[in-house]
Amino acid sequence: MRKFLALLLLVPCLSWGNEKYLDPEYSFRPDSKIVWAEDTGALSKTYEVTDLTPNTPHSHSWTKDIVRDGEYAIRLETRGLECYGFDCTRGDYKGMYGRTEFGFWNRQQTGENWFRWSVFIPEETNHIRPAYTMFTQFKTSSKIKGKNGCPLIPLHFMLDNKGIELTQEIGDCEYNSQIIIPNNENFKEKWLDFVMHSKWSNKDDGFLHLWVNGKRVWSHTGPNLLVVSNQYPPIMRFPIYNGKRDKNYTGSQVFYYDAFYSAKKCEDMKLETLGYSCKDLISKLNVPIQINLEELDKEKEDKADCEPGRKLVYKEGTNIPKWIEVVCD
């Protein structure tokens, strides 16, 4: 009976502990560890705010205003040339590089896994060419390197001027990029539910399958990581990470994140809480991927955003790469 009463007293305390994160003046310190309030499956129960995140209230906050699942979501914001720590020393001037970022550092997720996460991009958040904007990445520890010291980022996502771009940097000092959600799909102002089935490997048995809002948007089979380490597997990380920002940039970007989850089997992913089912997703593995790349080929870019030259994309409905020539008016 005494244990039961103690638990009743503890629950309000735990709730109060989470509510402090909703204080608009609360700052999540760089390199801090935070217990996430909701079920994350096989992910770590604790996420980490990276040591390159500015120590300001707007950089990282909890919210109840825009939520995909449960009671809370995480809101990230970058402003102008904000930076922190090592990022401030990079480039030709302070603020050329900067980020706010957190991630679930679970070292046990080797081999085959399922992941899900949800992202909300407000209408006013845009790409900021010539800078890039990364908003999700699976990255290994900097303690292991690829060829010639190149980073191992087998998967990351960018907000591009043509839509959402997926890129692989498996550690061979090269990268492959593809638009997976073009602007004509109007992906802003709504939750984007990402589900991924992966097996990190440097052999032919590797694979990655990605669905967004129940639709398969990308697949890859074969090697996807040059160096595979059971001690340092790729970690699911969520940044607003900018590089090559213009020295006169004064804008801001906001992203929301929620519904973080992982499991070894699809049946354990609790997809029904988001309105999906394993049976439906897996059945779409045989459905050709359709992205209107021809329209992207012909699209002319604004002078301020255009980067002339060759760009690697994939032929419609395949994993076959092709080069297109970007022409600026």
C-alpha cells in the first residue's frame, strides 16, 4: 500500500518535470541528455542535444501546439548566422556553418532494423541557397572513418529548392542524391511520416526501403556503408544543419519532430498508432516508385538559386542513376 501511494505521488512530479520544458525561456544546454516522455520502442529512452547546438530557448524546445503522436513534439529553430562551438570556426566567417541538433544514441541498433519518425515543415521554412539545409541524418561516430577519412553518413535528408532530397554518403568520398518528394506534392504544413526498413552492410545483402505517409518513395539494395562497426552503428539524428550560409543571411528556419520509434520487426513498430499497417507497407515493395523526374528535368531555376552544371538523379521508378544538365537563364 505504501509503494502504491508513493507511485501516485511520483506521477505528478514526473509530469511537472516535463512541463518545465514547455517554458518559453527554458534552454536545453548543449551536450545535455533528456529523457523523452513517450514510448520509443528499441530506441534509447534518452536523447542527446549535440554540443554544437546554441544555448538559446528557441534552438531546441518542447511543444504541444503541433504534435503528431502523444502529448509532445520537439521544435527546432535556427536564426540568421547562429552557431556554437566548433561550427563557428568553420568556413570563411563566423556563422557560415551552424546547426541545432539532437539524436538517439543507441549503440545496439546493428544489423536489420525498422525506424519511424515524423517531420512537420512550416510553410515559411524554405531552402536558403547557396546554403544547404539538412533535417535528418543517419550518421556513424566520428571515431570511425571511411576512405581517405571521409564521413560515414549512409542516409540524410535535405530541404532543397526542388523538394526533399535524399543523399547517401557511404564513406567512399562520393555521394548520390535524389529528390524523393518534389515541391509539386505540397509537403509543407502537414506531418510527413517516415518509415524505414534497413540493414547496414558493406556487402550485397544490404538494403534500405523508405516510405513517406504510406507511400514507398525510395529503395536501395546492396552495400550502403563502407565501414560497418557494431560498436558505432549509424545513429538517428535530427538537425537543422546549415552550411555555406551567405554572410548577410538574416532569416530563420523551423522544423518539428515527433513519433520516434524503432524495432527489429515491423509487427512491433506500432504503426497503427499513425494509421498504417505492416501488411500495407510491405505490399508496396512491388509497386514501382513514381516521381515526376521529367518535370524536374525541365524545371528552370531562379537566377538567385540556380547552380549550373551536371546533377545526378535517378530514372523514374528505378535505382538507375542518370545525369541531367542544369541550365540557368
